[in-house]
Amino acid sequence: MLDKVAGDITEGLSEYDRATIPGFTEVEIDPGHNHLRLHWKGTPPERVQRIFAHLPSSVTAEVVPARYSKSELHEARNKLLQGGKPMALRPSSSTGSLRITSIAGANDGSGLEITYDEDRGVGQRDRVDPLARSERLNRSSDVKALTDRLTGINTTATYKPLSEDPQSSSDKAQPRFGPAADKGIRKHDSPPWYGGSALRNPSGGICSSGFAVKDRYGSFMLTAAKHCDGKDGYWRTWEGGDDVGVSDRLQSNASVDTVGIALHDPAGPFLYDGAANRTDGYAKPVSGSGHNFVGDYVCTDGANGGVHCNVVLKYVDMGVTGADGGYRPITDLGYAEEWPSHGVAAVNGDSGGPVFVGANNWTTDEARGTITALDKPVTCPADLNEDTVLDGHQRKPWCLGGVYYVPISQTLHELKWTLITN
């Protein structure tokens, strides 16, 4: 219900395109209190006021004045980009350049929220802050002064190392050949291929399939994370090593971190559900797609770690630098609640996995996005162990509490694909 009201306010526009609404900054939903908070610069137009005047009886809402509109935040954010990627920062307190790891408009419209680290190179990050607390505070203050000057608006600067790469490319991972699957299970899928299945990526590690789509010519494809691609481009089932298809470099886009797998057989509009090692082949149909709002509860569906729900969106429409060095200009970021998910949003190796919300009384899945990067390492609970995480016997399971994902609407728009639904 809250998403419906928020969608009416934002005219059905995607997270990024809401910047075209004059004065709009952000809308936050609070499912626990059935409440909606709208951040707006100036006075909302009559259209929005009418929506607020005719809210469902159980819904409450408020308008909070914003300093900047989303359009102004976009304009300021673009001043920190060069060639479509974040520029290197060189504040007075640093002898070298610093790396912008994420850029987001503050939900309340107070300015830009920027995170940075000491650039160690692609895929490299400090596991422990190399600076003492006082030095870090001074460094962040200098970064803020610099980004205030570059953007012309208020910014905050916070130290946050490069996002984690949620793929596995272990050279020790060897195919375990076995009988072909009858339709099918997550770790050994078979045609028609489903989303959320475990794939052996072209580099030999585990990654997840995403959604079944058709390209602009009507050909079936299965989505996967572009940063999982490599070597000869061939994808196989995690167990069995069955041939799934090959990366189509013409159906690929780094800005949404997605590549299409050209299939030998059709893909089906279903997502595997439940634990990664589930063996009954349980899957649910994909009934459509939707946009995302701050406060939404979503589920991740990674091949290596299975489904994790109660992931709450903290930001939409933010830019993040991936561990591969690529910049995803439009991502959403959510963190798992402690209960019942034990604070786990995904497991390393879940790259490319679907993000969805339950629809039609949870009998179907509504597509929301594709896992691109992870944040906030957490201790794995007992039920995520070497026997339940699919590559758990090849490396120690690694759990994370935050997940970045590219909105499905952005992927479909950029690649001119059509989501296959049931």
C-alpha cells in the first residue's frame, strides 16, 4: 500500500528519473508504522496535495522541507565525475589521491553524502583504517572542504573502503561432473533455465543467474553480473558442468554491471527460492517488476547463500564504485535486519543474483534488481556453513550485511531488454 502511494507521488518514475519532478527530493516509507515521509523543496504541487488529502485510512504521511531537490543533487553529483567515473580527490592533508567509493544524495535533501578511501587499486582495500581517529577526522574534514568547493553544495565525507566483490573466482574450484539434472535444482539447473541458479562463471568460480529476459530481437537470455565475466565467456551449471551458454558481449553494459548469457535453450520466468542447497527444486514465478523506495523490504536470491529477506533499503539512486573498478551510477543499498535473517543480506559468490519482493500473497516474485556489490562483513550464522553454502568446502563462507543492487528498470532500459514473466 505504501509503495502504491509513493508510486503515485513519483508518477511511476524510476529512482533516477524522479529528478525530473520539480522540487522532489526523496520519499521514505515506514512499513512498521504505515507512514510515509516526503522530502520536498518548496511547496508540493496540487497533484501531490490531493494524494495526501485522500490517503488510505490506515496510512499517515508528512512533508518535510528539503534544502536541495533531487535534480540539484544530481547536478552537484555530476561535478564529481570525469568520463562517467568519480574523480580522484587530492585534499591538502593527503600526500596521494583518494578514491570516491560512493556518492548519494541525502534522503532529507541536506546535501551529498560521499564516502572515500585511500586508493589501493582495483579490488584492493584496507581491512583496517590505516589512520588514527584524529587523523581520520582531519582527513574527512579536508575531503568535505574539497567536495563542498567542487560541487557548490553542502557535503559530508566519511571513510568507507571499497565495496566487496560478491563473486568467487577461486582457482581451486573444480567442476563436479555428474548426471544431468531433471528440471532442476539451484546447484544443478537444467532447461528452461531459472533465475537464482548457481553458475560456474567463465573464470571458474560461482556466480548467480539473474532473470530471464528477451533481447530486442526476441532471443532468450539469462542475466548475470558483468564483473563475473571473463576468459572464454562460457557459463556452466555449478554442479554437473552442463553447458548453459556464452556471454554476449553485444548484450553487456558496465554501468549496470550486467551481461546477457546467450542460451542454447530457453529460460523460464521463475526464481529458485529457499536455501542454496535445497534439493526439491522449489521456485516461484516472476510476475512483473517494480521500482524501489527508501524503507522498502526486499529479498536477495543469491546462488551461493540462498534467499535472505528483511533487507531494508537505506538509499536509492546512489553511485558506487565496485571492486572491479567499475562505477555503477545508479544502485540501491539495503541492510539486513538482525531478525530473522541474523543480519545477513548475501554471501560472497551471490553476484548477479536477483533482488525481489513477494507479490500476490508471496505466491509470485516481483523483480527489483540485480546484486552487484556487498558491504559490511558479519559473522555467518550457524545455518550458513560449509555444508549449506555451495562453495563452502572450497573456502570459508563469508557473509555480509549490506547489498548494493542495480534496479531492474535501469538494466532493462539500458540494454533494451524485456523481462520474461509468467
